[in-house]
Amino acid sequence: MRTERKTGWQGVDITAHMPEEELEALEELLRRDSAVEDAGDCEVLRTLTFDFGGGIEADVKVCNGDTGPWVDSVLFEHGDEVQVLEPSDMLAGEYPFEHPDGRKFNLEIKAG
């Protein structure tokens, strides 16, 4: 996966370009309306980690659920959870994280 990182006065933006085939396979998994049979409930099926610098990282995880897989997105500072976004059923798109001190850490995942 190729990433582009831009730092501005309000925060950091990362654009992640996933290979189209890989992104489509994960999106297809997320379209399921039932759990992945050989994985446990809430088991992480895939983790993508993005480093914003300065001890700030984001994990975007595709997790198994009883009504189908879902996306869990979490912002960390030095390993401590600082924000959790609402669960999603799509991987591609924007993840607008905001640190408690007001800094913004925006992540966009797209094909390419």
C-alpha cells in the first residue's frame, strides 16, 4: 500500500492507496450479511495501521460480527486509545479523527 502524508497547522492528512483488487476483496467481505464462518465473533480479520508521526497512529480493522463484518477505526497516542469512530460497513472513504487537544488526523483510504 502506498501512502501520502501532508502536515499542516491543524493536523496531519494521510491518503492511503490500496491495490484495487485488495480493496475490492475487503469491500466484498464487508457486504456480507452474516459472519465469516471460520472466525469468531469480533475477531479481527485484517488490520491496517497508519502512522501520523509524533506517537499518533490509527488502526482501521475489519472485524467479524454476527450480522456480518464491520470496520472499527481507532486513533492512538503512544499506544493509548484517544478516539474511536462509529463502526462502518465500508473500508474505502474518509476517517476524520480528532485528538482531544483539537488536532485533526484525517485518513482517506482509496483504490490506486
